[in-house]
Amino acid sequence: MPHVPDDIHAEMAELLSRPPDPFAAPTQTLAFEATLAEYFGVKEAVAVCSGTAALHCALAALGIGPGDEILVPALSVVMSAVPIVYQQATPVFVDCQPGRVDFDYQDLKRKTTVRTRAILPVYLWGCSYTMQRLLDYAQHQSLWVIEDACQAHGTMWSSRYLGTWGHLGCFSMRDGKLLSTGEGGFLLTNHPELAQRCRSFRSHWANPHDSAHSYERLGHNYRLAEWQALLGRAQVRIFPTTLAHRRWQTEYLLTRLADVPEVEPYVFAPEEIPNYFSPVLLLRESLATRRIAERLSARGVRNSVGTFGLKPAGEWPVFREAGQRTDGAQITPTPNAAAFLERVLALILLPQYGVAELDALIATIIMTIEEEIRHARGTRSATA
């Protein structure tokens, strides 16, 4: 597991030893943004206080507002779509392909209307979409592309990082992310004017260079603390090691589950280099995967479905009203996403997991699956 470099420890100690100066330039934030832009190969990076804030900044920078519709995958989490509601726009939930994280493009086309302003792909578990197809569709429909890469730090498609394909890419740095500062987030873009709007929005729309034009629009307090920015710089420096460690963890786990016939790994596209934020397993369709996932969570093996109750995003109560389109249409079923979530076991790994922890996790998975098989056989015998 990678460690924070010693010089960063010394710089952090020096930073925390003096009283904060509210009038000083945010030197650590500016340095962190420059580091991010260089690492990911983009013109601009904007640091904010969370991944949700990053998505909200992106939507606001693009002028998304009442009456607008945003195409967002049903295979996503609540936090990906809630910022759309913040802007009083409407999330329109799109189905995925059978057994894939990527959009079902027939459903995407059906749900594109004259009110659609943007597509917001969500790279759940660090999995990519077919990026050129997505961008071609967006360009043909004259739509913005806002990438939710909050779980996709380091995932690449055709040797290009996710979060750098669209107009704006949004990332989280919450605990558990591969690049973490406890809380925090950032945006990436090759459009300087969008970056500037995001910077204004994160700080009440204040303009430190031209006070006469400050507070012309509504903004928020989405700034990142200086000590978090310093920690972020350290995380970027060790990020290649962090990625390599997560790939080792995943390969170790998949290798030892390869002989379990009820389990198969998610198959990535040839163009895709995943970050393995969550190892994604698919269980045999005859198994009660959701029950297995819940039992695993109770036994300390955290996973998306069992621990967080993941379901198609449009089914959460918060979207019952917000998910109604302006023409009165209700949220439509997304059967592929529902079926996928009834088979998926997306595991949550921690960076400190070594061989002993992974072996315990693997043993628990195998034991729980075997219990479910015996339960199913017993049920069939009882009803025969």
C-alpha cells in the first residue's frame, strides 16, 4: 500500500502550524489544480469540496436549468442525478445494454427530446462506456457531455483517461476513492471558459480580479481546504502505485475465484484499461444474488447491492417527482439495469487489504455461495 511522501508530511506540518490567513492566495489549491491538469493531460482542473459539487458546478457552468432534460443512466447512484434536480432540471433515466454498464443506445435515442441538453454518463465501478460512440451521438444531437468519473480515476479508453473525453469530467475524492483527500472533488476540462464558470460557481460567484462583476449570478461555497489540496498533490504523486496495488488486489481475487463455476468476471472491452475501483463479478442467473450480496455485507464483505441496496436510480423516492418529464411522462422501466443488478456482485476493497484480508474475503464469498446453493436445493426438494 503506497504511503504519503515524507516531504509532504513536512509541508503539511508547516501548513498546520500557522494560523490560516483568509486573505492569502489559495496556493495549495492552485498547485493541486496544476498537478491534476498535467497528470490527466487537460488544459484546466478545478478543485471543489466533493464529487457532488463537481457535478453541480458542471451543470451550472453549462447553464442547465428549469425545463431542461439530462440523459443519465439508470445504472448509477443517487448522487449522480441529484445535482440535476438542484438545477431544477429533469433527470431522464436511460437503460443499459444487457450485461453491460454502457448505454442501451436505442433507449438513449428514444428518450432524447427537443428539451434534452446533455448526456451524463456514469462510470459505475470504474467501468467505461464506448466513448467514441457516445461522443458521436452527442455531437449529432448537439448535446453537452458531462462525465461522472467519480469512481473512474485512472480508467482509460483507447489510452485516454475517462473524465477527459467530454466537455467536463467530474471526480470525487471521498474516502475509499483511489485518489482520496477524505472529502473533496475536482473537474477536468479543455475549455477555459467553462473552468472559469466552475471557479466562480464554487465561491459564491465572487470575482477576486474584478469585484465590480462579483455576485452577478447565484453561486455556492464549494471550495476545497488548503490542507486537502496539499494532500491531493501527494495522492497524485503516488497514484500510479495506488492503481498498481488495486490491480494486484483484483487479479489476486479473480484468480482464486476462477474455479468457482457460479462466478464470472465482468468482461471489459479491448479498448478499456479499468482501474478496478470495484471488482465486478456476475453470479449465475439461478442464484439469488441479492440475498447473497446482503449476507456477504452482514459478514463484512461490503458490496454495492448488499451494503447500499443499489437499484435502478429512477426507483429511489427522491426522483418520483423530479423524474417526471415536462411533457408529463413518468419514469420508464429500465429492465436491463434491473436484471444486471440482480446478478452483479461489485465488491468494495480497501487499500490496506493484503493477502490475508483477501483470502478471508474469498473464503467468505465461496462459503456464502455454497450456502445459497444448498438452500436452493433444499427448497426444490421440499416442494417436489
